[in-house]
Amino acid sequence: MRVVLPLLLLVSAVGHAAPTESVRFSAIEVYLTTEQPVSAWQFELTEANALMQVVGVENGESPAFADAPYYDRAAVENGLADRITIADFSLADEKRLPVGKTRIATVHLLTRGDREPQLETVLVVATGYNGQAIDASISLSKSTE
Amino acid sequence: MKKSDLLKMWMRAACFAFVAVLVSSCANDGVDSAPPQQPGESGESGAIEEIIVTGAKVGGREQSRRAWRKKPAVVERDMSVVAAVAPRFHRNETLSLSSVAPGEELWIIARVSLEAQGTNARTDDSPGSGAMVARPYEPGHEPTDRAGLVPLPLKHTAVDASISGYISTVNVRQQFQNPFDEKIEAVYMFPLPEKAAVSEFLMIIGERRIRGILREKEEAKAIYEEARRQGYQASLLVQRRPNIFEQKVANIEPGKGIDVDIKYFHTLAYQDGWYSFVFPTVVGPRYNPPHSKDPIHAVANGERTQPGGGTAARYLRPAERSAHDISINVDINAGVTIEDVRSSHRISTSHHGAETTRVQLANHTTIPNRDFVLEFQVAGERMKSKLLTHVDPGSGQGYFTLMMYPPADFERIGRQPMEMVFVLDCSGSMRGRPLTQAKNAVRAALDHLQPEDTFQIIRFSDNASQFGRTPVAATRQNIADARGYLKLLRGTGGTHVLQGVRTALDFPHDPKRLRFVTFMTDGYIGNEAEIIEAVHSGIGDSRIFSFGVGSSVNRYLMERMAKEGRGAVAYLSPSDSARKIMASFFERISHPALTDIQIDWGGMNVADVYPARTPDVFVGRPVVITGKYLGAPDDVIVRGLRDSEQHSFRIAAGRVGQNASISKVWARLKIADLGDRQAWESDPYDELASEIRNTALEHQLMSAYTSFVAVDASRRTEGRRGTTVHQGVPVPHGVRYDTTVGKN
């Protein structure tokens, strides 16, 4: 599944007047929607105009995924990165695994320039308790205070 | 009272109060001319650079009085407060928190930036806001003993280590809290083991855990500074030395906290059946010889960074202390029966089967001012040599670790005549117990010399001198004279290790004897690279055995000197028996099992092997070599000299295992080796630096060229950048403040 989110509200979402800086910070919440408990997931986040730098990857809302997710090293190569892969897994009991729409991560970003970044995310895989791939959809939302 | 005053104050403590004394080496001329500032915004003006927080006797009476006299304008700012405090200065009384009466006020005074004073001599690039006020303790949480307590941001360090076999994985949580009424940036310089491979970094705000990103150092710093400037909470971890790191946490709001998790792993040292786990807790005060590159200054808490660049570690004065304490838990899964556990500190142990043990630091030994050393003895008469391998599933690249232990029959070899060179650090930091211990160690070693041996004693501090013009025979008379010479040695002056190294290595080698140079020092210097270069270029046929003396030794320097000197390292803490440790050490170095080692790797195509120069194998102490390979694991043949004759032994290859940590151990070794080579190799195109950076990024490790940064971009704090507060730390246990930090 592929989701596109224009970052039009990078600053207004945090309740401050828009800064004049060409360097801006924003947080993007990533949601996974499944009908079965999910034990592992992986997604890619890309930005078409190479304006994005990832500056932090935060855990989601499920206690079964209490630690921060992991990212691959593509985020740090060649200065500005336009693609990052983020993944996590849980060894929790099935009853503790999230189901339905769950915030699985918050990605903290730095963007440069006046152009609006175009974020795109692709769910690579989501697996259930037994390790089999399950149907799932992914979506993005701006983080608000 | 106007907030625009540089001197802004105070808290009316409910039942007690502190006195904070302005201590500043800056002139106060700029105080009155500083522009008005609003809380939380004043950092933008750049008028106030940092806050000096101190609540106890500051640098002795004379300094306090002098500081006071230098601030007449400040004194006049608020006479209601001054009236309560000033008389004590004039009566030459010692100020301490315990001496402050209830109802008095804490005041903390801002330092004027040098920019505001019209100078460009700033060494800190982080201007802060105006003066701050410390908050009272929560009811029911007041410390029982407030004497000398200085409000500082680092509350607690929690160390949780897990040992599996010979690799330790350690999570260090640093808990920062803002005790002031304005937001702050906390800065803390701290040590980690010299072999630590830092691979993970998290910033924790409540239940939220934000994983930091490893980036090139300058890029990470720019991101952090921008986040800080815009009011976002952020943290930055920078490596200053392979064993010294600097943590910055920006925009900690008043009364709130931010935790930082640092995860690293490292291999454990092994000797005579004992594994050793070390967690250092404090950076020793460094001496920087003139013209040192990238010095680390030792600066009193609240004092300004010294000119000349570099960084600074801040030290509490003798009458000061912070509330920072430490907890340490270590889970040991040895894989074989654990026979015994011992530690430098009081510990409690709980056994969970024969092979696993949990060790906890006892509550009353939680002051972080000396290395925590934990040793555990494993069962089995002797270790066996082995070859561990791992193939990266992604790249197909193979990695190996070869552990060489001499076979049993190698232990029955004759002793060769020796030329022993003892090099003693007699600088100010060694004064007292450390130098006494070093002398005791040399005396013990003299007792082990035999008539066919020769010896020399070299002392160094600001300069170097020696016992004899040339090494002398180990006769009874010469040994007695040497004892007299030792008696006269005193600890004073700077730590010019370079003088000691050159004096020890720059005289002709007696080919009939094995030359061993033993350095006895705490290693508190800031020019490690120069020392390593001098050892590398001057080592010749000598072997260096570095002997770390003290409670918080610069283990990085000790290990690197021994590595370049193809020798080994040992440590002597203030409470150790110098005689016992020297006896063991001497026994070992006088019986090398195999020297001048060559390795036949068989069918393995081996590359990038570390250490590049294979050290001698000594009885009871393994040599560990790590590298990359292609092809299938094969038997390895180790050849070398024993009693001047060629000998060899074979190490059988096992199957390729799942030892994923080997690749990171290899990467950490490679980074260390490249860093060492920077000391002596010409690198006009920064190729070594580039290789370090690429290796670190590929294997996701900290290095001198990569840093971790984490930003919470979901919320911007009120105001802009906070005031910088440096975390002061105690000088190491057994080290005198007056001969180290107080000398600067």
C-alpha cells in the first residue's frame, strides 16, 4: 500500500507561528490498520524532493512495541536522505499485540528550503502472531501537541 | 526587581536555602552594560553565556573574596540578598550549604559572555539565557545531607550490563532533570570503556522513546544546534576520545526531566581464569602539554573554559558535591560454571544456576568517582585456543576472531635475562597514594630481578631524569641505591609523558637481554595521540607493559601504549596490593611463551586483521586477533620463537557460527586502528578520516567522525535556547584536587 502526504502544515501543527527559518522540524505519525494482531512490521518512508532528514524514530502506542523502532542505514548516507526503512517486532503474547488502527511509530523530520516535502510511505510487510504475513494498511498523519 | 538585571535571583526556600557564590574569571565590566533580557529569550541576545551554579566554598576563601570584589556592581544590585550573604565573605568564613540559615536565599548568577564584553575569545558556542533560580526539593525528597550540595542536572546513572561469554552488552541510562526555574541545556562529559562500541542511542521523554540517528559529526551537531535554537528538545552524543564522550541535552524544561540511553558492547579482558568487566565513572583531570592538539581541560565547576580550544571537563571543588549517584547491575551468563566473583566495590550477588549470576552495586557505594571493576572466575583448568567465525548474510563477508592461548607445555620455559626500564609518572595528579603505589610496585619488581638482569628507573613530570646514566646491573648495592632513589621522588608538576617515553626508548638496546619498559602512570594527559606516535616510532625491539595506577586510570592510553609496544597492560588501584600484583605481572613478563609470532591462515583469505602487529603470547593471557576472511574456515598454525627456537601450534577451525557481534567488534577495532594511524601517518586528503567515517556509518558505530542526534520534533518548548549548565563531577578517588584542577 502506498500513502502520500504533502507536508503543508509542518509548523502550524505545533501551535506556533510559522518560523522564518528554512530549516523546519516536524513529526509524522505512522498508523497501521489490521484485523489481526500484528507482531512485526516494516515500512519505507520516502520524500520525492530530497528535502528530508530523519532526526528521530519514536515508538508507537502499543505496550507490546515499547521500544523505539529500528531504522536502516540509508537514512544517514549521503547527507540528505530521501528514503528510510523502519521496522520493529514484538515477542509479546498474542493478547498483547495491537489490532485495528494503531500508531506504530512517529518519525521526526528536518526539512530544508521553502518547498513542501512530499512524503510517501509503503508498507513492506506486516505479520501476525504466527509470523505469517497479514493484510494491513498504512497511513500517515501530522503529529499535533 | 527588573528581570533585565544580569543578576537575577532567587528562590525563597521553604525551610532552607542555599547560597550560591558568583565565581567568575571573567571581568565584570560587561555586567552593567548587558542589554535587558527576558527569561527564555535572553539567549538570543548572546549577552549571557552560561550560568554558574555553586553552593559551597568556592576555591578557598581568597578566591571567593576576590570574586566578590570583582563584582561591585553585582553586589549593589540587590542589597536585600547581599546583606544576608556578604558579611560571611568579609569575615573570611567558609561558605557551604550547611552553613546557610533557614530563610536565606539561593542565588545563582549569570556569567557575562565574552561577546558582551567585546572580545572574541569565546570557547563555548552555546550562549544561554539569564540568571536562574534553583527549585526547592519536593517535600519528602530532600537529601538527608545537604552539605556542599550543588544543584546540577544529572540526577542518576543506571548501568545495566549483560555478559554472554566474552562479550558484554551495556545499557547506560543518564537521567537529567532541570532543577531551575528556566529551561536549560545540560552538558556532561563522561567516560566509557576504551573498547566500547556505541551502537544505539535513545532520548526518553516519559513513555516516549526516540531513537537517535547516527550521522556525520558536523551534520549531527548542526541538526542539534538548530533544534536547540528553535526550542525543540534534542540530544547529541559526541566522542571526544575513544573513552571520553560528551552528552548534550537541549531545552529541558523547569522541573522536568529527559533520560538518555546509550547502548554499547565490548569484549572482556581475560587473565588466569578471570574475566574482567570495567565501568569507568569519571574522567580524570587531564594535563595538556603546551601546543597540544584538541586538549581536554580540567576546569573547576563554574569556571570558564580555558583558552586555546578543545573541550573541558568540570570538576567539583573539595567542599562541593552533586546529587548524582549511580546504580550498576550486571547479569553474567558465562556459559561455564562461575567459581568466584570479586569487585572493586561492595556488591551483592544472586546466583541463578552455576553459570549465571546477577551482581548489583551495593547502595552505599554509589558515588561515581572511581572505576567499577567486576571479575569472575570460570571453571576449567585452562582455556583452549579457538577460532570463531561469522558470515554476514547480506554481503557474504566473513569475519573471525582467533583466541590464542599457549599450550600447557609452553609454560615450562626458561627465564631469559632482562633489561627492565621502570618509568614513573611523578606529576601532580600522582601525588599521594597513586605515587606511593607506583613506588611500591617498583620496589616489588626490584626484588624479582636476578643478577644477570639490568635495570633503569626514569621519572618524569615537567621533565625527565633517570637513576643511572645507563641501565645498571641488578646487584644488591644497585638495588639498595634504587630504593633510596625511589624514596626521594615526589609528585608535582605536569604530566609530560612524551619526555618519559622518549627517555625510555631512546637508548641502545642490549641485544643479550629482553627489554621491557613498564610505564606507571594514571595517564591523565590530553595529548594521547602524540604519545602513541612516539611509542610507535621508537619501540624497536622493546616491549611496553603499561601499568595503570589509580582509581580511574586513562585506560585508553594504557591499552594503546601496550598495543603499540606489543606488550600488555595491568592496573593497580589504590587498595590493591602492589607487591602481589607486581609479582604476578613480573612472573608473566619474564616467561613469554612465544614471541615474534607469524600466523599461517591456511585456506582462509584473510584481510584487515587487528591488531596488525601480533603481540607476544604470555602464559595465562590470550592474544585475540579479529579480521575479515573469504573462503571456508580452515585450521590455523601459529609459529613463533620460544627460547630462541621456532615452535608452533595448531588451532582447529570450527563450523561457521552465528556470531554476529564479531563484525561489530571488527569494525570497532578497525576504527581504533585507523585512529591510531592518524597519529603518525601523513593524511593530506583525509583518507583515514574518511575510512573511519565510512566504517562507522556502515556498522552503525560511534567514532570521532560520527555522532548520534535525536530530536523531538513533535513539540516546541516555550522560548528559545536554554541556558547551558555543565555537569560538574568529582575528581577521581585518591586524586588531589589541589595538584590537578586547582593548579590550572
